Amino acid sequence: MKHNVILGTGSAAPDNVVTNADLEKIMDTSDEWIVQRTGIKSRHIALPGEKFSDFAVSAARQALDMAGVEAADLDLILAGTISPDHIMPSAACSVQALLGADKATGMDVCAACSGFIYGLSIADKYLKCDPDMNILVIGGEIVSHHLDWEDRTTAVLFGDAVGAAVVGARADGHRLLSVETGSDGNLGRLLYIEGLGSATPVTKDFDIDNTYIKMKGREIFKHAIKNMVEVSNRALARAGVTLDQVTKIIPHQANMRIIEMLAKQFKKPMDDVFVNIDRYGNSSAGTIPVALSEAVDTKFIEPGDIVLMTVFGGGLTWAAAVLEW
Ligand SMILES: CC(C)(COP(=O)(O)OP(=O)(O)OC[C@H]1O[C@@H](n2cnc3c(N)ncnc32)[C@H](O)[C@@H]1OP(=O)(O)O)[C@@H](O)C(=O)NCCC(=O)NCCS
């Protein structure tokens, strides 16, 4: 019998690393404040000319290599991002062209930080209809283009990175046991970018401030914990797995204090929780697939592990997936 499995993973980020000390030079902040409040020490920031597809293609090629799947054999590309190269064509179509994945269908998933797990959810359901499909799920951002470097309340938190996974249905492999999602549009103004859409189109009076991320950090914090716990419990129930059976957690990397509170709620030691926020900051839809790829590469997750991945983001959106590695 075939199951939906993760066949390969990959990740990529700009070479340019910006440390907290670098930020101290351009805004009223300190390494001490950033580390204490967020756990972030440095982040990758794209240089002018670097765009989403550059890193998405690199992550995708690694995932395809690990999977032993040719780009030409992809049937579907799902790109979770809010920072595509262009508003049109979609990020997935840009990646399709660069990979030469000629027979694939490409589409974007707009769910902010939850974009990758939302993509996994869509892939899971496609595969249940057609188990012969090879699906590339990408998640990530060049979110730095939406940062106001004069706003210390947001600029220090985010970074650029992209991850990818190839999923398919096989008799053996790293099983995707369940994926659950949720959203609440009523909370949309807690984390948003005002402009570039049809509500605030670009006119000659367009204010660049409309392109920046705006956030109510404290309120987000509360919703983050509550919704990640709720959606994780749903994903575990659907997978038929108890919290006791979970051996590793890969959480959204938005804030170290949120990660630690989540570990406490789930009664798991921090040794079982994957953390790379210190090196990446919050790469939005990139956090989960980049962390998954690094967890695989470093053998943080190994065959036999039951892995819970959980995320929240703008929308608000949230999602969780359970893997049997
Ligand atoms: C953003 C966050 C780190 C702020 O931490 P906090 O403890 O809530 O801090 P506050 O916003 O209350 O600010 C406390 C003080 O630090 C100051 N401050 C804010 N950013 C600062 C910075 N980068 N450097 C130094 N001081 C800063 C504030 O101005 C405030 O000063 P005041 O007390 O003089 O008014 C935290 O709320 C958070 O992480 N929230 C979740 C955000 C998130 O996850 N977003 C992504 C969703 S996908």
C-alpha cells in the first residue's frame, strides 16, 4: 500500500549575513535586546538583484536530487510565499521555467508564514486523488524587501530564506501522517502589508510605507501560542498519534520565547525542539522547510522519529503536520 511521503528536502539563503551588531549601526537597537527578546543573532538578507526564484530553484534542485526525481517528472509545483519575483507570473511558474519542469502545473499559496505547510496540505490532498503525482512544495521569502529599516520593532525580526520538499506516494519512506490548517481573517490587521494590492494600488502618490510589514507584536504572540497548540492537537488526533509519541518538534522560527513556551505546553525538552532562529530570524514561509531540511541534513530527525511541525503567520493563518520519519 502506498502512503504520502517526503522524498527529498533542500534549502537556500542569500550569502549576505547581517548580524545584530550590524543593525546596531543603523537603528536604535542592541544585540542584548534582540537576543533576549527573540533569540535572533543574525539573519540572511538578499542583496539588490537577488530574488525569490534564485533561492527557490537552488532549494528545489537539492530536494529533487535527494528524491531522485527529475524536474521534468514534476506534476505540480506549489510555492508558499508573499514575496514572489513578480505579482504575475506566479512564483511557482517562475520556478517551473527555471527548472525546466515542463509538464508541471504551477501555483502559489498565499498564507504568509504558513505557506509551506498549507502547500503540504494541498499536496497531500492531490496525492490522495492521484498517487502517481510528483509534487514540489516550496516555502520561503525575500521578505527583506518589505522591511522598513527605520522601524526597529519589525526590521530586527525577519530574514530571507527558502526551503523545498518533494512529495509523492510510495510504499516506503518518510510518511506524512496528517496536515491540518486554520485561519482567521478578522485578525488580519495584526500583521499586514497595506499596499501593492487592489485596495491600495500604486499611483503617483503611492507612499513606500505601504510596502512595509506592520505588526502588533504582543497580540500576535498570544494568538501564536494558542493557535499552534490547537492546530497541533488537531493534526495529532488526525494522525492517530499522542503527544507522548512525538519525539521531535520543528516549530515556526518567529521568536525563541514562543518556541520555548510551545515546548513547555507540549512538555518536551528543548533538546527535542529544532531551533535555527539564531542564524535566520523569521523567514516567514521559509522557516519550516529550511528547518526541516537542516534537521534532515544534521540527523536531528532520524528514522523512527515522530515529528510535529507547527506554524502561524499573517492572515492570521496557522497549520501543523505530523511526520513519521
Ligand atoms: C516583537 C516582540 C519581540 C517584541 O517584544 P516585547 O517584549 O513584546 O516588546 P514590546 O513590543 O512591548 O517593546 C518593549 C520595548 O522595547 C522597545 N523595542 C522594540 N523593538 C526594539 C528593538 N529592536 N530594539 C530595542 N528596543 C526595542 C519598544 O519600543 C518598547 O520600548 P518602551 O517600553 O520604551 O515603549 C514580541 O512581541 C514578539 O516576538 N511578538 C511576536 C511577533 C511575531 O512572532 N511575529 C511574526 C509572526 S509570523
